[in-house]
Amino acid sequence: MDKNNEDNMLNIQLINPDAGICDCNDDKCAGCFWPCETCSSTKCGHQCRINRGWKYEVWERQGRK
């Protein structure tokens, strides 16, 4: 993803935290985490996606990728 796309995705997430890809990196996932304490989104992993400067590359769940 180039810098412009990353900036656009960040802007979308700032407006609507439920927009964009879930931290599990499944583009069809509607959110598979407990609601975030900061933004209430079910798409945030261990840390809120809002204003976060990084994203998960791989998410392992019980030994599966």
C-alpha cells in the first residue's frame, strides 16, 4: 500500500472507525474482536486503530494464520 492509500485509509478510520479492514486482515470480516475501549469498534486488535501508525501484517490465532 503506498503512502497516499495509507493516508486515505487513516482518514476513513478517523471519520468512521468501523470502516476499513479488520486487524485480522480478512477483508470480508465485519469485526472479530471485543469492542475497543477507545472507539468501540470490533475491528481493533490489542490497540485502537485510530491514529495508530502501524498495522498488523500477520495475525495468528491458536497457531493458525
